[in-house]
Amino acid sequence: MLYPEFLKENGTIGICAPSAGVGRKLDEFKESNRFLKSLGYHIKETASVRVNNPRSTTARKRARELEELFLEKKVDFIMCAAGGDFMLEMMEYVDFDVIKNNPKWISGMSDPTNILFPITTSLDIATMYGRNGAGFTFEGNRSQSDFLSFVKGKIVKQNSYRKYRTFLDEIEGNEIYKDVRWVCKKDQTIEGRLIGGCIESIDKLIGTKFDHTNEFIDRYKDDGIVWYFDIFDMSSYNFYLTLLQFKNAGWFRYCKGVLISRPAFPNVEDKKLDYIRAADKALGKIAHILEMDIGHTSPNMTLINGAMVKAEYKDGKGSISFKLK
């Protein structure tokens, strides 16, 4: 596994918009840039970042703007500006040789799974999941501080939070917080090589030319594979069926465990098959932890695709730590 060079002091962060533009939340994006610049970093935006549209530009141009940042020698670290719905349109135009020959860290969350997941599974280059380019504030929090530590190469142990805010409350600005309680059948430790992302994106990749998942699993079978799934609005029924799809595709071979987020927009059609029961039924004896501090609920943890992970659970709380080997 290749771990690119980390962001140096006064380095340059490149931001592109391979899915949606940030025009609808331009003030937050400007504030985020001001904060990053206050830390001494330089920012290079590609042309379509500030567009107010679910597609920042055409699929082909989005691919070119992504490649522009990999090719630019002065750019040290790449962030996707935002999530969205249409990154998959871009994928057929991406020249993966550009990424392979110019490896850099790239981070994003949600729809950026479509590029992070293939980079790690096909090129053996680690990627970061947990924060998009518009997600920084001067107010800050432990989640933001931990991400910035990761960006600089200080890979800290992340402990579960005390409180969390739902995705809906966050976007509506409601200061409503709930108690964090991870869900698992017993106290345990899960270790292996981590891979995953937003489940609504991963399921669109299966069977495509970007799906090198089984080859990745075979390469790292001796380490064991740990999956993580960030659920956005997938219903509990579809979550169950998607886990079965992954299982029948061979993706849970050599699986040491599965880490599962809280759904951003829960949709439980039948209480007899909520998300917890869906995971229990589909995964069986495979260890799994749910309601974790990953994905769309806030605060969230930074995850490294391709790294060795250790997830510990005890009595509703837990931690995640990494080794880059």
C-alpha cells in the first residue's frame, strides 16, 4: 500500500468539484478557505468549484480538473469540494495513469467514494474519507482537529464522542444533540486492512470496470479485510439486500469485521428489519459495530482506505486507530 507524502507546513491544498459545486453554500466554503489559509496553507481551486449546480460542470471537464490537481507539482494534498449524486458520470473519463504516476492524498466524503474507492482498490494508493473542502470552521472541534492531524501525518487514535448531531439538524442549524452509543453484540476488537465508503456509491460500482474489489481482497487476505459503510438515505430493507449483494459478490471473504455509520436519513420500513437487525441477519457471524461516529452525522472520524485499522468496542463506546503499513 502506498501512502503519499503528507501536507507540509505552508503547503498547497488543491480543491476540485468532481460531483456538485459549492455555490449553494458559498459563504461556508469561503469561511472554510479563510480558516485553512489562517493555518498557513495555500489554496488552489479548479474552475468549477464555486458553481451552484448538482453537477459542477460536464463529466469530462470534472475529470480533467481532477487530473489537473494530480499533475500540478505545487499541489500537495487534494480535497473534493462537496458530495452530491453524479460523480459516477465522471469516472469513465478519468485517466487513472495520471493518478498512478502522480500519487497524492485525496480526501472526500459521500459521493467522492466513487473516486476514493477505486484509487485504493485498483492502484493500492491510500485515500482519506471524512471531510470535504467546505467543511472547516474557525470554531473547530475535535473531529476537525483530528482530520488536520491526519493531513499532516500525525495519525491519532480517535475515541468515540459523547454527543452527536443528526445530519438534518446540522444542515438546518439546530443545536440538538443526542447521546453517542455504538451498538455491538459484545465487547470486541476488530483488526485488518480498511476499505469502504458511502454505501450508496459503492453499490453503483459493483460489476463495473472500476470494480477491482475482489483483486484487492485477494492481495490483502493475509491482513484480513475490515469494511466500513456510511449510510446516507438507504432504507433498512435496501441495506439488508445490499449487504447480501456484497456477500454474494465475494466481498466478505477474509472479512474481519464491518463498521457501520448512523444513517443520515433513517428509513425503516418495518421495525422487524431495522438497520441493526438487517446487519445481524445479513452478516451473521461476521463481527460488526453499528451507530458509529463515521459518515454524515457530526462529529465524525477520519478513515484511511487501505490502512491497517484497529476498532475497539466496549460497553457502547470505542475507538479507531491506524497503522500505515
